[in-house]
Amino acid sequence: MIQRQDGPIGIFDSGVGGLSVLKEVRELLPSESITYFADSGNCPYGSKTQDEILFLARRQIAFLLSQNCKLIVIACNTLTAVAIDCFRSEYPIPFIGMEPALKPAALKTRTKKIGVLATENTFNGKLFRQTYEKHAFGLEVFIQPGYGLVELVEKGEQDSETARQLLEKYLAPMVEKGADTLVLGCTHYPFLKKMLETVTQGRMAIIDSSSAVAAQTKRILTEYDLVSHKGQSPRLTFFTTGEKAIAKNFISLAVDIPFELEQVET
Ligand code: DGL
């Protein structure tokens, strides 16, 4: 009989960005099978309405449930902001979401000035407001929507001149004002890390929440008795509604064991 512990962890993002989270989950939980869904064919979610996002996300979550996922990580700040409460009340398995890393940033900054780069929908959600009220007290916070960045990463152009120019435009003003810590509030942005370091020239510490989410995934698996049985060899399966070649490049940046990749309809 198949035990529910044997099912994979599902990881879902509007595109390839959530692979930055998958990398950390895999490192922390190497015996777990993972099924990743990249909705690259419908990306970006950051500027869509809540109804549009919910419509797409419910369809893709139904798909992950049909793959026997025992828990789903919403590896997307935007989707977490817009819909995590709905998912938790609608589906019978645990959901883990993303939270902008304001708390570690508050502990790290020396100038008491931090920048946050995220999508518009993430900034507009109540989760960001709550996290801000809880952790940003006494800090000056520069909020910057990362218009166009998700689209660049999805095209594989994270190291391009356009990426450099956009990041320069978004970050130079906050660096100028003394911000020394940058929170990446979108799971696509860790793939811009090289360019972020070039643009900020070491003047900002760059922080994201992927390792905290991996730790939370481990905690919840344990709490719900969902840890996979020892001896099971893990399977990594990827589904994308976008181009397979792009997905393959990003998957290879995140994992170093064989995987299966399939394209599905949008
Ligand atoms: N990776 C998503 C996030 O963390 C990107 C959102 C989008 O599709 O615009 O917010």
C-alpha cells in the first residue's frame, strides 16, 4: 500500500523562480521526492488580478494533488500574498508560503536602512503589511517594485545588459540614501544575484527567505508525520507550461541529480 509519507513535496511557482526555493529544500531534505510546477506559460503573476491568479493557481494545484503531493510549498511571494489563506482553507494538505525576509534584514542592517525588491502584488498584500509592522519598526524601508525583472529571468536574460540597467535604476537611489541591506521579496530574484552584486558593488547585503522556507517545510513534515520513509530513492519531477529548454537550464542550476521534465498545457 502507498503511504502518504511516500508522496512527493509539491513546489509551485508562476515560473522558474521557485527553483531557488527547491534548491534549499533539496539540500535540507535530500531523501524527499519533489514535484515542481512552473506556470511559465502564464507568467508573470505579479501584475494579474486576484481572480486571474486564483483561477490559474487552483488548476495547477489540482494537478499537483493528482500527483499525490503530501504538502505544497507556494514558492512564490506573489501567490502567497494573494491566495495562501484560500489554499489553506480549500485543500486537505499543509501549505507553506513565502514571507519577505524583513526580520533577518532588521537584524543585519547597521545603517537601519533597508531596501525591498518585490512584485506589486506582494507589496499590496496584507502579509507584507503585517511583516512590515512586526519587523520594520525603527527602520527606514525603501520599497521598490521590480518591474520587468521576472520577465527577464523567464527569458533566461538574468545576466543581460537590460537586467543590469534595470537593477541600477531600482537600486542606485536606495544605495545613495544609505541602505545597506536588500531583501529579495520574489523567488525569481536570487537568479539575478550575480548582477545584483555587480550593481551594488558589495554595498548591500542580499537576503532572501528560501532557506527559512526550507526549514519550515522540514518542521511541518515532521509535525504532520509526513517525513518520507528511509531507503526510498527520491524522484525529481518537473512540469512546465512554458518552454522546456528554459526550464531545463534553470533546473540544472538548482539540482545535480537526474530529473524528469515534462511540458503541460497552459
Ligand atoms: N516568483 C514569483 C514571486 O515570488 C514571481 C511573481 C510573478 O510571476 O510576477 O513573486
